[in-house]
Amino acid sequence: MNSHTKGAASARLLSHSVVALLPALAILLSLSLSLGHAFAKQTPQSDLTVHEWGTFTSVAGTDGLAMDWLPLTGSTDLPSFVEHFNGALFKSGLRGTIRMETPVLYFYSPRETSVSVNVSFSKGLITEWYPRANSVNPAFDPRRFSLYAQKSPGAISWNSVHIDPQGSADFPSDNSKNHYYTARQTSSAPLELPSSSGPQREKFLFYRGVSTFLPPLTATLTSDNTVQLQNHFPEPIPSAILFERRGAQLGYRVLGPLRDQASLASPSLDGSLDSLFSSLEATLISQGLFPDEAHAMLETWENSWFEEGSRIIYIVPSAFVNSVLPLRIKPVPSSAARVFIGRLELITPATEQVVEAAFTSGDHSTLVKYSRFLDPILRTMLQQSPNPARQQRLLQYLNSVPQYTEVQPHD
């Protein structure tokens, strides 16, 4: 066979080989396109970021543990479109150790996508929310009216949360001046959820609740007015602040990571709210919030966290948040941050003296400053007073508390 014939034979063999491989190549190409399409479908979820902030508010009893308390008021601070479990007044009679205040969930995505969201609340109930949820507290019987008889956790689910970065900003408003609206001042994507009355739009998912769990931090007052802090959680408390305000004067002490226990002396009342605001904002950002989210959180709660009285303001360890407030989002976002502030109200001798003097003199404006905390303050004073005549006066004061808490700007 000459060289020309050999070349022709090789060409024919190569041609037949290529033809034989074509079906396999077609299958591989088809599989590649299918996988590419599948990954393209998942891409929006891999780009999804979710951030959340909220507050756990409690009151330290004489033993340092969070005490059972009532704010003796309904949710009068929320816009009219917010929904309530079993009516707006139900929460005012719901005893618990923790008032979970204004968690908001922000979503960020470069393109349209939809998710489902479920939150469980250990030993508690979800009491307010917006937009409309698909399920709220499915296992709770409102006739019991007690969280201490509750055997299953509270819960809330939104099944179809449509996230659209270019979506409409036509959010509801009742034209009231309300700190609820401040939480909208972020770059998060608008949300839309279906309801029987039509689509509901908002900048976040909002909810609140009451529970009976114990927070990770306790605070005990000593005879010299020193505050003894004890961390009961395996992870450190990232940051804690002892804050006190008396009229126009205020002071604070900042404590770094608290792994076990620490003592803080009462602060000098010569501090600046601006410097505290700036420091706390930087702390929130360091915990994972975007700058505009941290600012929105502080703007929402500035008047509450820094009001009259004494308290510990601390960062709740993220593992503790996840243990008492499990959050499930499907599909799972690629990035998430949950930053909760713990507010532990302290009933100091100074607070007791101010409150008792205000009741005696009928100083309504001072009593309104303490508003929802008047019930636990008076009950603590009753517990500690050995004088029957004084106990009777304190009981009379306690019965009059609702008139000072009818307009409640925080709970």
C-alpha cells in the first residue's frame, strides 16, 4: 500500500471515529447545558444575604434573674396595619420574662427571587407581625392566657416572600409619627407577599413576642451599688454597657467581652449621648450589620434604650439567639447575620426613691418616664418592704399604674 492509500485509509478511520463519538458528545453537551441551567436557577439563592436585628428586654429581680413582669399596656406604639395575635390587648395581660421587641429581617439579592421563612420562639408566643403570615402560633390555645402552660414554642411562617431589588416602594403608612418606619431606612430589597386583600409590600419582615426563657446575663446589685454581672452562656457576651440617666444627666461604663463575671461601679453622670451612640453603632457594625442597618436600629430605639433609669445594654451571643429563636429560610441564603441587643433593666435604690417620691407628689411626668416598668419596680419595692403601712401605699400605687402606661412608646 502506497503512502497515498495509507493516508486515505487513516482519514476514513478518523472520520468514522468522529461520527461514532457524536452521540456521546451530544449527550455530554446536553448534560452540560442542563447542569448549567440548574446552576443558573440556584444562582439567585447563592447571592442572597439576610440580616436581622432585634431586642430582648428583661427586668432584673433582687436575685439577679429575669423576673416575671407585665407592661400593663397594649401595643399602642405600632401602626394600624400591623397584625396582632388574639387582639391588640392580649399582650398586655401576657406575663413573661422576655419581651422580644421589633426583630426585623432584611433581604438583599441582585435579582428577583422567592423564599419561605419560619421562626420558632422558645417558651413564647409571636404577638405582632407584618406582612400577613401564613401561620402564627399554631399550637397555642389563647384561652389559657399563660405562657407557663405552653408546651410547644411559638412560631410564625411566611411561605411566599418575593424579593425584588427593583420592586415598588409603595409601603403602607397610617401617617403617624412612629419609630416603626425608621427601620425602612436601609438599602435592603423591597418585599411583596400575597394576602386575601391583595399584595402587601414592606422593606422587611417584622414580628414581636413574649417568652418565659431566661436571658444569658444576670445582674445583681450589691450594698455599695456595684453591679455584679454573670454570664451563664458558654460563649462570651461580646460587649456590655452599664447605662444610667437621671433627668438631663447621664453616664455609662463599657465592658469588653464578658466570659464569666465582672463588677461595674455606678457611672458618673457626666457622659455624652453622642459618643455612646457612635460607640454602640460601631459595635453593631462589628457584629455583622451594615452601617445603614446599625443606624436604623439605633434611631429606632434611641429614645427607649437611653431613657430614664438604669440598665445593662449588651450584645446577645449569636449562638444564644439561634437557640431560643431558630430561623429557617429556604432556599438557604449564602450569608446571614443576626444581631440582638439584650436590655436588662435594673431596679436601683435611686430608681425606687424617684418612683416613690413621684407617686407621693403626683408627679405624672416622672411616672410616665418609667411607664411599663412601674409594675416590676413597685412589686420589687413591695417584696423588700417590711412596713405594713408602706406596703398598703405601694399596693395603691400599683393599682394606679395603668393610667401612666396607656400611651406606651416602646413595648
